Amino acid sequence: MTVLVTGGAGYLGSVLCAELVQRGWTVRVLDNLSYGRSARESLVTRSGIEFVEGDVRDAATVSDALKDIAAVVHLAAIVGDPACSHAPELARSVNLDASRQLIRLAAEHSVKRFVFASTCSNYGRMRETSHPATEDHELHPLSLYAETKVAIEQELLNISDVKCVSTVLRFATLYGLSPRMRFDLTVNEFVLRMLVDAALVVYGEQFWRPYVHVRDAATAIAMVLDAAPEVVAGQVFNVGDTAENYRKSDLIEIIRRRTGPADIRFVPKQEDPRDYRVSFERIRSRLGYSIAQRVPDGVDEVASAIESHVLSDFGNSSYYNVAQQS
């Protein structure tokens, strides 16, 4: 069975492709390599992975990539609030128009499974965080990024095509090592700044977010693809672990124990609308999903890679979805 992974050379995609090959899938990657070619090199050397360099917005390219495909994992997107705010028209073109086109073309090619990568950011700001949000919680998208994800979720789940099993995965904020490494994700960024700069400015330390290791996120996708159709058809799953909801201040304390002292400056930010704790009981109970890494594990992993110089040149634009100010 062959699965098409759009955005397969990205932060999550490059980890996912390796996981799927290990599980016996043949993988076709569609990626335009907009964040560099580092992850491509780790993919093309693996048996069972075919790489197509192309833009998910191009209908002819997508149609060719869908030939003989049994399942689609749609990761390709302008990811994150800052990246979407930086280039809103591009974000709408990729996250909305290209996603709609992909769904239509997948149906024309009789694709049997469609997994859509969404985000827990869809929950926005919860009035009460003492009760974690389930998948049935009201969605309150407060950014262009979340708005595009909610729109495609709704369109995908409203399709009545019984021939294709569609599933939405709302991911917690990712962290950990990847062939296409990112240092604009909270845990990874905090480790870098506290270890290398011994200084960090933190905005809105009181707000809640859930976190999940990138390898555990990849495992969730693989489990959905391997699950019986009746278990995942038309379903939404939050991806993470309920115990892994943290405030930024909590993360600082975890990271400080690994990296040592750092000059931390907290900047009050009451206007940040995103504040959410999330429940991950559904994916645990229905799929038997459990995480293998927790935030302290990821902190140690990233810190060790920095200390051993596996990662360096931290100003390199490939580490960030929006170019850093010099």
C-alpha cells in the first residue's frame, strides 16, 4: 500500500515518512522544499520512499502524485500563527485552496484514506481551563492559521463519500528533533535560548498549551492509517497526552533543571487570546494510543544535540518558518 504525504520533508513529515516505512508502507512524498533540502537527503536514501519535488497548489503535479495512492496524509501548509500572519495570501492559497483541491483530486483518484493534520490551536481561548477541552468542545479560532484549519476540518468531515475514510488529527504543539529541525517551536526555542544564550524573554507565561513530541505525533498518524475503518472514519482526535498540558512558566522550570541558570525576563501579556488545556482521552481509549516521550525527554534530547554540535548555525533560516530578524 502506498501513502502520499504532502509536506513530507517538513518537521513532522520527515519523521512520519521514516515511521511509515518501518511499518511496511510505501511512501510518496510531495514537497516544494521551501524550508531547505536537509530533510530530503534523509528521505531519498531510504528504501520505500519516492520523492516528488513540487507545489501542492499545482493541480497537475498533485494529480500525478496521486496515481496508485491508497491513502493521503495532508501535512503541507503554511504552519503557525506567525507564518500565516507574515504571508496571509500565501497561507490562504496553500491552507485553503490547495487543501480543497487535494480533497477533490483524492476523491477522483479513489483514495481510500485521508488524514488531515489540524491543530489544538482551534480551541482558542477557553473561558475555563480547569476542564480540558475534548474534541466536542466549541472551536474558537483566533488566528488565520486556526481559521484555515477549522474550515478544512469542516469541509472534510461534511463530505458524504463512504468510499474514503477521512480523519482529522488536532495536534498539540510539537517539539523534539527532526531532520528538518525547527527552533521556532516553544520547547525547542526555550532550550536553545536558555542553553546557548543563557537568556530568554517570555511573553504570557501564565497561558496553557498542550505539547507532544514529534515522534509521538508521527506514531498517531501511523496508528490512524493502520486502524480499522469503522474506528477512525469521520472522527476527530486530539493528539497528545492530558498530563502534558503546561504553562510557559512550567516549561521554564523543566528546562532550567537541564540547562542550568539563565536570565529569564517575563513580560506580562494579557491580550494573548490563546489559552487552552486539552483532553486526549479519545485517542487513548479508542486507538490505545500512548506517548513515549514527555517534555523533559524532549528537552534533554534537544539540549544534547546542541551540546554535541549535532545542531549548530542557529541563525540559519531553515530552522524557522518565518525569517528571524538580525
